[in-house]
Amino acid sequence: MKLLIDDAHIDKIKNIYEFYPVVGVTTNPTILSKIGGNPFDTLKEIREFIGEDAQLHVQAVSRRADEIVEEAWHIVETLGANTFVKIPAVPEGFKAMKILTETSEIPFTATAIYTPMQAFIAGQCGANYAAPYVNRIDNMGFNGLTVAKEIQQVFERNFMETEVIAASFKNSQQVLELCMCGVSAATLSPEIFTALVKNSAINSAVEDFISDFESFAGKDKTMLDF
């Protein structure tokens, strides 16, 4: 499972990159609204930090297919290679996906996915990724993990190249369950990233090892002192 950061705060992105294996950053209009200002200023800063080889996912907000396509070109021309345009999995979005697949090599992610059939149609339209909203589906009274797993099965059993990039998590256990069933990617908030390995027992074990070593080697001593 590839891990991406679902945030636009550059300080939080830098912190996660320092400690965790990350392949890129995802954003959406709501995430960018928390920063404000010119969205491309924020996105350019992120791109400069993560580099041209990392994935950056940016959402088009136009309502009509032709305008979504135009917006997609502008996004990629501004932010460079490995920029995935997020397109909502609705009829006008499907139309835009088909146009992009037929006329360009712009990579795109089908977003706002709540059902397996949305994901299937997006995949047939050429989407590189499909992004089911796990927690938002839960909040509608359905099971977000089940929907994400069903989408994974649809892609596998129909020999489709589209990958699942699961989004909208409320805890690290949800990430683990999708990792175990082979979901290709997940985009996580910085808070969920830190929760992946947050465990008092782990910290206690590490401190015990250090304390035991210092008991015979001396305070603040390490293997470098011998």
C-alpha cells in the first residue's frame, strides 16, 4: 500500500516526510480552503518540497466536462509531471475523464466515490485511481471499509488497471484492514499517520532497552562509545 498525505499545511507535510515513507500528497478544495489565498501558491510550495517524482493530487472544481478538461490542463501545466487531477465521479466528470483519456496523457483520480459502480465506471473511463471516502460512507449509515474492499474486488476481477486510493479515515485500524486486503494506496491526515504506530507499550519497551543498556554502560552511553 502506497501512503500519501491528505493535507496542504507545508509544516505538517515536512514533518510526516521526515519520519514516514510517503509517495506524495493529496489535496481537495476543502483542504486548500484551510490555507486560503492563491491555491497555486500553496500547491507550488508543496511541489517544490516533495519534488517532481512524487505524486500531487489536485481537484478540478468546474461543473462542465469541457471546463474540467481545460482546468486539468492548467493544473498539470502549472504543477508539472506526476500531478494527478482529481475529477468527481459524476456524469460530467465521466465525460471529462473520457476526453482526457482519448486526447492526453494527463493522469487523473476519480474522487467523491461512495459506491462501487461509481468506481467501476470511472475505471472504464480510464481513471488511474479511484478514491472511496471511507469515513464519509460510514457517516451515511453504510460501511466504508466494505465499499473500498468491494471496489478493490471489482478492479481485480475485471482485470482493470485502476487502483484504489482510499481516503477519509477516522482511525489507523481502518488503514490496516485495507492494507491487509491489498488496497493499492491510502491518503491519510497527519493525525492518522502518527496514530499508525502510536502505542504506549512500544515506547515503554524502547525506554526499557535504553535503561537496561545504561545500567551497565553508563548514563547517556550508546554503542558509539565502545
